Amino acid sequence: MVFLSTSKEIVIKVSLKFSMYLTCHMCKVLIFWVFRFFYEFLQSSERQVAKEVKDEYIDTMSKVYYSYFKTYASRLAKKQTSEVASKDHVLAAAEEVKGKNPLFSLGNRADLLNGLESPALVPHAWTGPPLPYESLFRSKIFTLVDNACREYLFLGDFFLVKGTTLMDIFHQVMGKTLGQMLVSQV
């Protein structure tokens, strides 16, 4: 029984470390992979304790991802160009029209399509000029999809689940974050 409570405490303690900050995903996987044996043991020996560990992980990581992406989105928004449309702007002009500001022109926005595989922006490290909305949107979605895919694979491997059970756990972890990101895009 001592081993059960110690295993539970160890896994929960590691899970709570991630509530302070979202570290490198690879670090999380490596750290948790060491404790996978404890979780397998708990699942085979004491299902209720294993459920408590899983619930604690879900609760913690749900909060971590939500706060991380909320902060990331707000920091990215500060990097956006401050241009707004006015009567002097031309809609859908390929190039700058004489004396008119080409806010809606294609300009360098087409270059974004060439760099779809480029890494996401790191807002606190970005020192360049303000960026158009499309660049920020691509970075936000790229980061979200990357984290969501990695979390999905990790949940399946660590908690030894598949199918609808895996989808339910994934929705519990990432659902609030995905909802927040969708609402912020409207």
C-alpha cells in the first residue's frame, strides 16, 4: 500500500510541475516516460488511484494549455501591424495605387505561403517590424496544432488508451484551449 501511495504522489508531483510553466514537450515526455511504469502498476493494482492520477493530470494540463495559449495569443497580438482600414485604402490592389495606402494589397503576404513549414514565432524574442495578421494567425495555429498532436500521442502512449476513450481524455485536456482559440479568431 505504501508503494501505491508513493507512486501516486510521484506522478501527481511531476504533473504539478508543469502547471508552473509549459516546458519543452520533449522534456515532458521524457520525464513522464520514466513514470509510465508507475502508472501501469497503479492501473493493474489499484484502478481508483490510477484514475485519480489521470484526473489530476487532465486538470493540471488543461489549465496549463489554456493559460499558455491565452498568453501566447495576447503577446502575438501586440506584434500585429496597427494599420486599420480607412477611406484612403484600396481593396484588393495588387500593387500600391498612386497615393493610396495598400492595406489590403497582397504585398508580402504571399511570401507567407512559401514559409508554411517555418517555425512558430516566439513573441518575446521577436524584434522585427510589426507583422500582418496572417503571419500571426499562422504562428498561432501552427503552435496549437503542434501541441495538440503531441498531446494526443502522449495521452495514448502514457495512459494506454485508444479510440473514443483517448478522444474523451484529449477533449478534457485540450477542449477549453481549442474553444478559446476559436472564439478569439471570430
